[in-house]
Amino acid sequence: MALPQHLTKIVATIGPASSAPEVFRKMVEAGVTVARLNFSHGSYADHAKIIAMIREVSEEMNVPITILQDLQGPKIRVGKLPDAGFELIEGAQITLVPIEHWRDSQQTYANAIAIDYAYVAEEATIGTPILLADGIFELTVTGIEGNVVHCEVIKGGILTSHKGVNFPSLNLRLPSMTDKDQRDLAFGLEQGVDWVSLSFVRQADDVRKLKAMIAEYGKSVSIIAKIEKPQAITNLEEILTVVDGIMVARGDLGVEMPPEQVPMMQKQIIRRCNESGIPVITATQMLESMIQNPRPTRAEASDVANAIMDGTDAVMLSGESAVGDYPVQAVEMMTRIAAEIEKDAKFANYPASRTDEVHAVSEALRAISDVVDLHCIVAFTASGYTAILASKERLKLPIIALSPNINVYHRLNLIWGVKPLLLKEEATSFEMVLQQVESCLLGQKLAAKGDRILIIGGIPMGIQGGTNFLKIHIL
């Protein structure tokens, strides 16, 4: 085993192209640290099989693999359309009808499309823009009649069944979690997922409700808020106070907001996460062309590079690894970009977000590393918090996180620069800490005798948030 060649983490969505053990194993070898399961697709039997496969590969390869369950969320979609699709002709009039009223209305209107949102007529007004199929098609509301909405086609084309519907200017009456999401959550917790991402977050209460649901099941998993709605941007500061991680979900964010605003919004979100010590994933269309091609475009490579330079903890593959023709090559490309950029990138370092002993210790890491040539940082952590704080400093040094908690071991592999190792027993004294450091690093060939390392942790051991010491140690 060797120290990782890059510090930025790689999230890969697992699907038909990557669910075979031999393919997934190659992806892990290429650099995947987090496996994302998209619960917009697949049966419980499919997901259970994939989770079992991931855990088997993790154990076989003796590497932690974080499992991220991505809940579908309350996405509005059009209903069933003819197999050939429905032609939206620019300038033509069409009518949107809630599915609940479809049977009574479809004979009344010549060009009618069903949508699965009951309150469209109550919330829309004349001039409300409506986007279909991730913004490819555009309508504007010209009239409201009872339960239906009449629209003019602004940008047309062939619309097919079950495509998404977005109302960028409206604060829709949608639950933070659908009945399907709640069933999916129960399944994911039973299966032992490490992180859960909540789609279409609008406010901090959405996260609080998810936390309450998880607590009702007696489980403890970390929560990622997906930022893809304008309301989430408005409420970002409050969301950051209750969530464990953030995903910049640029797909829907780029539909709900003007696309030209998304790049700067991405940078601002990453910065706020870095300042707050909260991990952040940059997602959607990062290497999109590699779904069909073995190499990305230059623009895609630059997109990944810029997210890394901005300080993202992780970059994510979606269709590239789930259904693409080159899932392993896409991971390899992410790895190569990360390794190349990290060599020269100057990562920002922000002041401590709190004035306490724990944050004081983490702030000292940079001062020590500026003076002493260190091989790595070793963080003893019961909850993962010590390792996350060390990561926040962005020191370009691997952080070996030693934990006796297998859930923490798996969960930490999302965090920038952190390489988790599982301890067989919890240290009960400082002498035992040094013994475990020597045994783990030398035994797994992560360091050699004579290497200088920096150890951080808490005494007494095993207290969450109890980081209070650091020691320069020569192996």
C-alpha cells in the first residue's frame, strides 16, 4: 500500500457500466474513493447487489469505499407521451394539465400534456417561464383556466415521456422528501450507506427533517445537501449550519438559474464550504463527452481543474461511469487531472471558524508544516472530526486518519486528502497511540523509518470533538 498520488477525491456513480466487480475493482485501482448510488433509477434488488459488491471489493482490496445514497427528491415530470414523442412547435399553444385531472381534460384540449404537479394553476401567473427536459425546451404561461395552464412554446423540439419540468421563478409547494424518498432512505439505512444526499434542498429545515427521520431509525449517517435551487442559494448560510456536506449539483442549478451565473456561484459555494470546514462535491457533466469518447474535451479537463483549484473536496462522475462506454478511463482521467493540478495549485487557507482548543490545534498544523519537512499528518479520530479539520487546512500533505470505528473509516474517504485506516482496537494511552502509528504506517508501507510525521488527537481518547494535542514524531 502507498500514499495516494492525489488528494482530491473522486465520486463515481455506479450503474450498468460499472456494477460488475471486475470493472468496479479497476475503477477503485484508478482512483475512485466514493461510490454514488442514484435512487432515481434501479430496484432495491439492484442496489442491494451493488452495495454488497462494493463492500466485498473494499474488504478484498483493503481500502475504504464510501457509499453515497443519492435520494431522487421531488422532481416534477411530464406524463406518458406517444412513443414518437410530442412535437413542441415554436409559437404554438399547449396546455399543461395536472395528472389528477388528466382523464377529465384530455378530450377538452387539443395539445395537452400531463404533469405530476397538482398546484400549477394556483401558483403560476401570466408570463411565468416553464422549462422542460433540463431546459432544452421553454414555455411561457399565457392563460390559466381552472386546474390547467395554457402556454406558448418559446423553444421547441420533440418532447418525450417523463422529462423534467422546472419553474425557475416559483417557490413550489413541494415536500423536501417524497414517499419514495422515505422508503428509499429506510432501505439505504438498513443497507448501511455512509452518506445520504438530499435533492432539491431549499432551506435548513429540509435537512433537519431528514436528520429527524434518520434518528427515528436509530442510525447515524452524514447528510449532503444538494444545491440546485435558487432558494438554496438564498438560504445557503443557514443550510451550512446544519449539514455535513454540500454538493454543487450544476445540472438543475443551471436550469433553475441562468447558466452564465453558475460558474461564479460554484466558486462561491466551494469557498463558503472551505471556510466552514464542510466537504463539498462538484458534480454534473464534468467529463460528459466521455460517455461516448475515450478522451474528454479540453474544456471539460479545464472544468475539472478549476473546481480542484477552487478547493472542492471531490469531483463527481455521473453518466460517464454509470452508463458510459469508458468508466475506467473516465476515472483515470479525473485522477490524472487532479494529480497534475495539485502539484502547482495554491490552495486558500481560511481562519478558524470557532475559537476553541480543537480549532487551535488544527490551525497550528500549517505553521508547523511551513517550518518542518513532514511526510504526512496522522489524525486519531473517534468521529472523523479531527481529520476533517486537518483537511480544512489544505496542506498538500496526506492525512492518515486512524479510527476504531468502521463507519467513520468508510465515511472519511470522501474528505480531501484523508486516507482512513481501521484500528483493531481503540488506543487507551498516549504510548499506545505511538505504537499504533508505528505499526500502521510501517506495516502498511505508508512511511519508512526516519520519516517525520505530525500526530494529532485527543487525550483522553475516544471523546468526540476532543482534539487537544499534536506531536512531531520521527518513525
